[in-house]
Amino acid sequence: MSLDVLYFAWVRERIGLPKEQLETQAATVMDLVEELRAREERYAAAFADISALKVALDQELSEFDAPLAGVREVAFFPPMTGG
Amino acid sequence: MSLDVLYFAWVRERIGLPKEQLETQAATVMDLVEELRAREERYAAAFADISALKVALDQELSEFDAPLAGVREVAFFPPMTGG
Amino acid sequence: MPVRIQAEPFDPGAELNAFSKTASDVGAVVSFTGLVRDVSGGLEVMEIEHYPAMTEPAIEAMVTEAKTRWALADVLVIHRFGHLNAGDTIMMVATASRHRADAFAAADFLMDYLKSRAPFWKKEVTGEGAAWVESKAEDETALERWKA
Amino acid sequence: MPVRIQAEPFDPGAELNAFSKTASDVGAVVSFTGLVRDVSGGLEVMEIEHYPAMTEPAIEAMVTEAKTRWALADVLVIHRFGHLNAGDTIMMVATASRHRADAFAAADFLMDYLKSRAPFWKKEVTGEGAAWVESKAEDETALERWKA
């Protein structure tokens, strides 16, 4: 399946890009994280501690054990600091 | 002793004046209220139910059993409705 | 001057902007504005009476108390008296702080006290006549929240 | 439009005045404005990043929730992104209601949610360098207040 993967704030800075398109067979967000970690050091650094991260699936906050079936866009970012 | 007595809102309207100077020997606010009630019907009407009234002594909220010794100004009014 | 009691109308937006610029190291500004309700079909006019010698000292005591309870950079209170028309701004409170929790709590506190402890009395004039606004039991209940 | 996400500066006072005039039967307007703190001696600049496709829907969901919980005549949310200078207004929330308790609670609620659930990330740039603002445990605790 083809996924748009977005990175924000220091996740974006560590990985070095805001967005990429990926082909993956990952069943869950966590599977996708493992795939990314295995890829390159900068991904491993960005995803070193996922308790410091949040994930949104198709622009809705979700969890790392959520399935990816039917999802078009995955976003990883640190806790929000709006307001 | 000489006292300035002030009336606000519907107390002022019932009594028909905003302020008067009184000579009184009243020891407490309640004594003064009794004196006023005995004076004329409009005072009796204004002070019929003192649970609906508040009193300030020298511009500080007080109680009906407070002593009047040393006080210069007494004000009677309904509960405030500011804001 | 942080407390102003006046008959004249004022511009809440201009006051908010001026207030937000006064203090440095401020991250949060909360404002409350009270309006004469413009009820459709029953245009309302309001007369506000107050006790001039008491009003300003009473409000300044509330502001002092608020500054004791919360970390406030600045406080503004403006309250009108006299004749007001539907849609007019009756009064305004603004609080400035580093953090939003202090600014919110202080504005909420000041409004509860202004409502039931500042010497103002409102009279509403509608098509059906004039009536003094009655204090509400819920306004006394609201004050209980702030008891030590 | 009640939710605006923009790079451009805005005038909080003008927004407050316009907002207060929109709804009839409103007696209480509460506003919150968040500012880039102008810390004396360490002029601060802020960069705000956001997630465009998510930001507006997420905030609109918060506004809908607030309108379910409290009797609100109107709600306004403006939030900037991009480059901001010390003293700039970052964002603003305003709520209008017949009664002050609803207006205060809704503004407080919206701020807690905007703080930790709207997809914005702040980076502070000072004389000592740049750093992403970290979320605070107290901001998560604040959200607990609104659990059903």
C-alpha cells in the first residue's frame, strides 16, 4: 500500500524532510515505525522514544497500535504546543 | 451623634431621597432601622424586610447588629448587581 | 490607572490592546466584557446607579486580593454608570499573567466579586416598564468557590 | 467564519469589538489572547509550525464540543503560524453567551484543548539559540478537568 508520511517539529528536523511517500506492508503504526527505524540512523534517532511522540491517521489523533488498513496519511510529531 | 444616611436603588425610591443627615442616639444599625421605621410609612415600607437589604458603614459592608460608635456614614441598599 | 468608574462609553477593543501592551513578560491576557443585552423585539435600556465614595475603594480591594492569590502582571477594571443603551458595554475586566491559568482564575474571581460586592445597582427599562435587576442566589453560590 | 488559521498578524481589539457585535441577546463576552512574551533583556522570536490539513478540522471539533457543553451564542478562534516577534499576539479565543459562567468555562475549555490537542508546535528563538517548546505535564492535567 502507498502512504503519505508527514513529520512535524523536531521529528521533521531529525529526519530532514517534512513529507514522503512510502510503499509498505506494515499492518499497524508500530510496524511502520519499526520499518522506518531499520532504514537509516536519522529515522532511528527520530523514533528512539515513541512515548515522546504522537501519531495522527488521516488527520485524526490515533495510537501506535492502530491498524493502517485504509489509511492514506500518517503524521508523526511531538506533543502539541498550541495556544 | 450626627450621621449621614444614604439610600440606593429601590430603597432610595421608596424613601424618596438619596441622602439625609440625622441626629440619633442609636447604638447599632438595627436601632437606627427601628428609629427610621417608626418615623413614617415610607421608611417602614423600605425597611419592612431587612433580609432583603445590605448596610455599609463608612463605605464598608457591615452587619445590622454592628455598633454605630464612631461611624460617620451609613448606607442602605439592596444586594448589589454589578458586573 | 487600573480601576475606572465612568459614565462615558469606552471602546473595549482599544482598551484590550492598550492593556496587552503595558506589561512585559506577559503571555496570557483574559478579558471579560458585560453588555446590555440587545433582546430582539424588546429593545432594552439600562440605568446603573452606584455609591461613588465606596465603588472605587471596594473594587481596588478586590484587585489587591486577586493579586495576592494569583501571579498577575496587571489588572484593568472599567465600569460604567448612568444611562446605557442596548448593545452598550457595561463593564470590562482584563487580567495579564505569564500563564493562562492565573489570568483565567483572576478574571473569573473578579467578575464574581464585582457582580455581588461592588456597589452598583442595575435597572432595566423595557417596553413593559422599569425594574431593578434582582441579585441571584447563584451569584452568592459562585462566591463560595473562592473561600479559603 | 469562527475559526481562522493564518500567518498574518491580526488586531485582537478590533476582533473583540467585531465579535461582540455579531450576536444578539449576548450579555457576556470572554476573550483570551496569547502573546509572545517580551522578556526584558532577551528579545524572543517565535516560529510556529502547524499541520494544515488537520488544524482547522481539529479546532472546529473542539468548538462543536464546547457548544454542546455550554449555552454559547458565538465562538471565535484565531491562531497564527509562521514567524512571530516578541509582543505579537499568537492566538485568540472569544466566547459569547447570555451568562458569564458559560462564557468563562467555554473559553477555559477551548484554551486547554488548543494547548495540547491542536496541531501547532512552537519554537522559541532567543539569544541563547532555538528550542522547541516542550509540552507540560500540567497541560495534560488541565484536560482532566473536562472529562465527563
